[in-house]
Amino acid sequence: KAKDAADRERKAMEEFLVEKGESLEGGFQPWDWRYYAEQVRQAKYDFDESELKPYLSLNAVTNAAFDVSNKLFGLKYVKRSDIVAYHPDVDVYEVRRSNGEEDELVAIFLHDNYARPHKSSGAWMSEYRTQKKNLIPGSDSINGIPIVSNNNNFAKASGSTLLSFDDGVTLFHEFGHGHHGMLSDATYEYLASTSVLRDFVELPSQLMEHWLSEPVVLKKHAKHYKTGESVPDVLVDRLKAASLFNEGFATVEYTACALLDMALHSLPEYGEDFDLGKFEQEYLNEIGMPNAIVMRHRPAHFLHLFASQFYASSYYVYQWAQVLDNDVFAAFEETGDVFDAETADRCRKLIYSAGNTVAPQDLFRTFRGRDPDISYLLKNRGLI
């Protein structure tokens, strides 16, 4: 289905070129795709992502994330400016939740958002202390409270730091990982938080991404950093429409990497004369890789392939996690309220809090009452 969608996308770009009176000698090549896809996206959907950035300041997106967390799980974020972190740019929060009579401390959360010299690239979640209950008798209960950080690499501006929508998704993604640590409720540290199978590591993070694109969240929090004006409905509608564009291409370029990853790790041995380039080309021909698309990551720089035992043959888990997260989010949509309290409570217990105390497939089946259904992912990607 992804290759069929990618073929339709290529034909749309070819028609666009004809309308402009242009042609490509030798047809579409991999280096042509993104350039013309962006032109078609702007022409077809009248959506320029730069129009959205003034409404997505870092403060606005952070407040949106905190608000979603509060609505779903009752968490409140109390900034502690008096606590000195490892860098002045890092914000420290007490994360609290009402237990009926008073607020209880759930976690300490560090938000490290800006790029700086010597900081690792990318975005990630770290734990300085993992949640646990098996404390030494007589020790302070604070020793079981998790200390969680989210780390991003946004370019710090002299005024308001403005994010692209993809940057906003990244912030929500890491915040989902953060919730996996902050909401953990296990007795033993080695079964707590993100100590789960790789696909279940990515489920909580990718699930959290869904709420950023919800109109109710954008209308409340996406406000112009100068005027305070809410993002126009027409811009939100264009964002939604354009979000499905080029998904065939994106799915093919990713899936090819995942399949090659598994194929390489399925070889019983590598001879001294093993030719990785030849193996790659033969395998791509075998799976019918479209000529105008290349893999997202070529083997020579594909860090996930051999970086560690945790990623070996496991690049597919991000996509499998998308099957899971789209299915889980559908449970909220089916109630008619993406903040439905009963669904959120089950989600907290079964997705974010259980860690590795129960087999992940059993947690999912308990939440949905069945095995995962791929149709939600295909529908949300516009592939069916």
C-alpha cells in the first residue's frame, strides 16, 4: 500500500511539472523527490510551515504539553527556580498530583531544551534516578521518586524561541518518554520505567505526539508570540490536510531501512569477501524498491544497525510502535473526547506505569481487549 501511495505521489509531481511546462530528463531521481514534493505541497494545500512557527513558541508548546499532561493524568508542574541545575538553561520542576487531600510529589522533571557547545545532538530522555519501591527500611521515600530529564537541541533565540511543527512533535515525543519514567509504578527499579521491550519504549512517546495536532490543543495554546492571537482555523485545517501528503514516500524510505536491517542481521555469517553495497542493491531489487526513492539511512552511516545490542535488527520497532500508538489513540477518539478520563486512567496504568511488570502484549490486550490492528496506522497515514 505504501508503494502504491508513493507511486501516486510521483505521478502527482509529474503532473505538476507538466502544468509548469517543465520536464526531468531521465524521469524522477531520488534527489528530485523532496524538492518537487515541497512545491506540490505548497501548491496543493497552500500550506507553508513557516506561517505556523510564530504560533509555536517554545513557551507555548511547553505549556501545551504540561496542559495535556494535566488533563490526562492530573500532573501539575511547579517550577523550582531555586534549584540549581547543571546548566542555567535547564528548567527544574516538581511534578505533583492530588491524592485527594494534598498534592503528592510524583517526580522531579528537568527540561533541557537548547543546543549548546559540547551537548550531544538529537533529542532524548534521561533518568538520573529511576522510580522504585523496594527502599532500604527507614530510608527517605524521596529516594524512590524518579528524576527525569527531557533533552532537546532547539536554537535559542534572543527573544522568543520559535519551533517548527516537527520541533513541537519532538518535544511532545520526548515528553511521552518522560511520562514513562515519571508515572512508573513498579516495585523494582529493573522492571520500572523504560526497562521494557523496544517497541513498548516507543509506544508512550509516539502516543503523546498525537495530542499536539489536536485542534482543541492548538486553539488553546498556539498563540502568536507577539500579538497573542490564536492560530487561525484555516491554518490548522491546512496543517491537517498537508499532514498526509508524501506519506507513501516516508513509509517506503523507512520500511526499506527496517527490512534491510533485519536481512543483514539474519545472515548466518559474513565472509571476508562480503560486499555490503552489492548486498544492499540486490536486497532492494528483491523487495521492489522504487527507483526514485532511496533508503532514509544508508548502511555506512546507519547507526541503529550495529550501535548496540539494543538496536540490532530492531529499527522496525518505531514503525511497529506506530501501529500500537495509533490503535491506542483511537481508543480515546472512539469516546468522542481525546481527554476521556476513564480511558486516560487505563492508559496511565497499562501503558505508562506498568513498566516490565507485565508482558507488553498482555498490557495492550488488556487496554484494547484484542491484538493490535494495523488499519488505524494505515488510515492515519492516508494509505487506505
